[in-house]
Amino acid sequence: MSVSFRQFAYRNVVRNHRIYAAFFLASVSSVMVFFIYSMLMYHPKVENEFMIDIAFRGMYFAQIILVLFMLFFLFYSMRAFLEARSKEFGVLMQLGMEKQQLNKLVTLETMLIGFASIIVGILFGFAFSKFFFMVIREILQISALPIYFSWKPFMLTILTFATLFIVVSHLSVLTIKDQELIYLLRGTDKNIQPQPYSKMGAITGFLLLGLTYYIMLNVDKSNLLFLALVVPPIMMIGTYFFFSDAVLFIIDLLRKSKKIYWRKYRLLAWSEYAKMLKANSRMFFISSIVSTLSFLAIGTLSSMSAFTHQYHQINPISMIYISKLDNPYEYQHLMSLEDELNDRNLDYQLSMIEVKPQTSSKTGKAIQVVSEEQFNQLAKALDEPTIDLKRGHAMFIPYSDEAYKTLNTLDIKTTLVENDVNIRIQGAYPVSFFSKDQLGVNAIVVESNDYARLYNLKEGYHTGSRIDKIFAFTVKDWTATQYVGHALDNIMTEASLTNSQGTTPFYYKNNGIDYEILRSTFALILFIGILASAVFFLAAGSFIYFKLYANLDRDKVQYTTLRRMGVTDREIRKLVNRQLIPQFFLPWGVAVVNSSFAFIGLQVFWEGIADLSIAKTLIMVVGIMTGLQLLYFYLIRWRYLAHLK
């Protein structure tokens, strides 16, 4: 009995392969992506020789998100499948099947699909892992990332997804309610009457989405973090009411206009819209939210990747060594850095700036003073404009673009107290050479003769960590400095981790090292995000796919009747287009609009940090994803029309 029952479950899966196809594809893709993540995490080359903590923490996070999403996706999909097969279950129960046997049948079918997905997903993942390793090798610039075999990624993937399918199989049978037999036998035809909608819900949807868009149009840096937490829930609620009520409200208004509605194709197609939209409102909502997440994930990560290309503009000095007061390692470190640069045949210019702390009579606070002559030497090395100050005049040194906008408007008369030197500080230098961690937030450049008069320095001003000299290395091939000064960089990293920067007698920053870490990290996270978004994309399409094929038998009867009434195949194709386009592109359109306004907040985030155009990123992401959606649409339409015939 048990063997024949298993055969019956197997044949059920094979017989319903059309409905299960997209579900199976999304499951396989998620298993494959999870397996590739696992292969990368356990790779001995990456694990032992080149480990980027942030990127691989992101991979762990992506795996967790993927598992949670798949739990939701599997549970929702199985509920939809069971609802679509309610007529079949009704027939089985009419023939004498008990509820316990029905539950066992559903569990066996789910496990069959699940284990098939795990096996196929792992096989495809292992087969394509060499290709993905080649991509990762280029991203991380590792000499070799060979294929390897270990039981860890296999076991992790099998245990994770086997647990998922077991949990879902037991949860899904709980959704099979003890309904009347006649209710089950009616199957998907029980919702043939148009469903009512709530005008209040429609108005709520319009208001919440309108409020969301208005807020995003007026976002600024002062409220960006708060709105990033508040806006998404409002947008989600508004999107839900939009699909459940607002769309039906719009269709109802359009149907009242005979000029618009009373046309043969619209009359036939729109008569189905109301009940189709109401019956599938939750599915459209979920599809839209998943698509929005895919847009935002790829768009955000793409903007981060683009940021790395502007890193040198934001940090123009290739390497900077700041020697604090009484630094005993200054000569040793500078000679070591120059030797490493020469060993790699890297051309460089070394500029030295001596810093003299003074007290401003205007504010009573410390101010860092540098010489016009030394500052101009650095400006020439960086191909930036030099300055020509008159006696008694000075200029602010900005620490960021935002600081420049503020400092450039100031005109201050003050006295450098320790040496009784009167100066007038007007405007700011247009380029930011030093961050606030390097030269502070209150620094000026003065005329060289005035600078020479500064004999007495401010006493007791952070004596143990006072900046004494700044050594700026300007290297034309600055990315090649990623291999220079690793010993000093490790000391700075250790000091940062132990919060002992104040007691370290020097400061060292190599933009080549930092750039390589940022570039590799963002590129790797982008790669991870694209793989995860591909799973979300397939899942969003599969929601539409199985809803479409669940009603295929009813649609066949409907279109057969239309053919008997004289409707041609060409006209039926038009009707099918009008039926499919809203299902594929209405959630897609809402996702594009929601993402576009969300990208406004991302643009605000990058203001003052980098000169990034989010519009370019948005157009690229929407273009690529829309192309994939069109491909998916035409593939599904082709198969759907073939089944209708």
C-alpha cells in the first residue's frame, strides 16, 4: 500500500508539472545560489589567504535573507497550489480518501519536489562554480581560485533546504481546511463573481502612496535616517491597499465611461480584470514588493560600486604620513616607505607641511596653521590651483565639500594670540586635501612671512597627539600603492580596533590599500546581491506563473466558447495580451515607481560624499530588469497560447 501511495504522489507531481514548473525553477535557483555562497565561504584559498570580513559577513547575511525569503515563498506557493487543486482533492475525498491520507499525499508531493530541487540545484551550482570562481578571482584579484571538493558546502545546503521543505510540507497541510465537499469540487470556479472593494481602502492606498512620494521628494540629510525607517512600512501598506482596492476603484470608474469601456476587446478583457485583480491582489502585492527589493538591492550596490571609481577624487593624496610631536619613528618610517616605492619603480613626489597650533582671539580655540609656500607645493604636486595671499591674510582649509560651502562664506578678523599676529581669514580653498581626522576642523593657511613670525606655539594643546608634520606622497599610479606600507597600515588597523589612536605617535593612510578593499568589497557584495536578486526575480515571476496555470482549464473553456462565437486566433491573441500584460507589468510598474522615489533618498545620501548620478544607476537597473521581464513575459505567453490551442 505504501509503495503504491508513493507512486500515486509521484504521478501527481508529474501530471501537474506545468503548475510546478516555475516553482521548481525558483527553488532550484535558490539552492544553486545558496550552494555557490557556501562554496565561496568554505574555499580554503579565500578562507586562509584573502578574507574580506565585510564582504563575507554580507554573504552570511545574504544567505539568511535567502533562507527566510524561501521559507515565505515556499509556504505561500504551496498554499496557492493546494487552493488550485481543491477540485482534485474534492474528487479524492469523494472516492473515500481520508483527511489524514490527503495530508500524507501533500507532504510526499512537497518532499519529492523539494529533494529534486536540492539535487538539481547542487548539481548546477557545482557545475557553474568554476565560472563564478573566475569572476570572484577577478574581483578579489587573487592569483588562483581553483575548484575544490569539500563536504561542508554540500552538507550545509542539503540540511538547510531539507529542513525548509520539511517545515513547509507540514505547515502547508495545516492550511487544508475541513471544507464542505461541494466547496472543494467547485475548485477555482468558486470566485467567479466580481468581488467588491472598499472606497475607503482605495482612498487610503492613494493617500499613503502620495504621502510617501511627497516625503521622498522633500527628504534631506537631517531626516534621512528617520525617514529610512518610517517610509518603507507606509509604502508597503499603501501598496497593499492600492492592489486590493484602488485598482478596482480605477477600473470601476473607467467602466462607467462608455466611450472608453464599450469596445469589443476592452469589454471582454476588462470584464475579467476586476475579479482577476481582486482574487490575485495579495499575489500582485507580494510580486511588487519583491521586485522593489530587487531594484533597490541592485541599485544601491551599483551606486556603491560606482563610488569606488570616484574614490581618488575624494581622497587626492595617494599616501599620507602624519608625524605627531616627538615621534621617534619618523625617519625610519619615511625611509621605509620611500624604499618600497622605489622597489616597485613607482614615481612619486613627497611634500612636507609643518603645522603650528595657535590660539584664535576670536573664538579662544586652537587653530592649525600651515604655510602658504608649503601648501602650494602640495597643490602643484596634485595639479590643483595655487594661492597667492597678501600679508595679514589667510584662508580656511576645508575638510569636506560641505565644509567648504560653509567656510567659503566667512570673513573673520582674529589674532594669533601666542605671537600677536593679526590676520583676516577670507573664504576657503576650493579643494579638500585633508579629512577632519587628519588636520582637524579648524585649519588655515597663512602668508609665508606671517607664518615665519609664529615662534611660540600653543602650550598644552594635546601635547601627546599634536600634529607636527604632514608628509604627503603623490603617486601617479596610485592604485599600485596597495602593496606599499602594509606594516604601518596593520599598526593603524590594530590601533583603531583597540581605540589607541591617541597614543600612537603617527598616522598613516594609504588610499591604494583602502581603495582595493572598498573596490573588492563592494564588487563582491554587488555580485552576491545580483545572485540573490535573480532568485527574487524568478520568484516574483513564478507567483504570476502558477496563478495563471491554475486557471488554465477555466480559460480553455472560455476561449473555446469565444472561438465558437467567431472570434479568430489573432483576436484571441490580443485578448490574451490584455489579460497577461496587467498581471506581469502592473506590479512591475508599481515597483519601478516605488523604487524611483526610494532612489531619491539614496541620491541625498551620496550628496557631499561623491558626485554620483543615481539617475544613471536607476535607468541602467530598470532597463536590464525590464528586458528580463519582457523576455519572461513572451516566454510565458508563448507557452500559455500553446496550451490554449
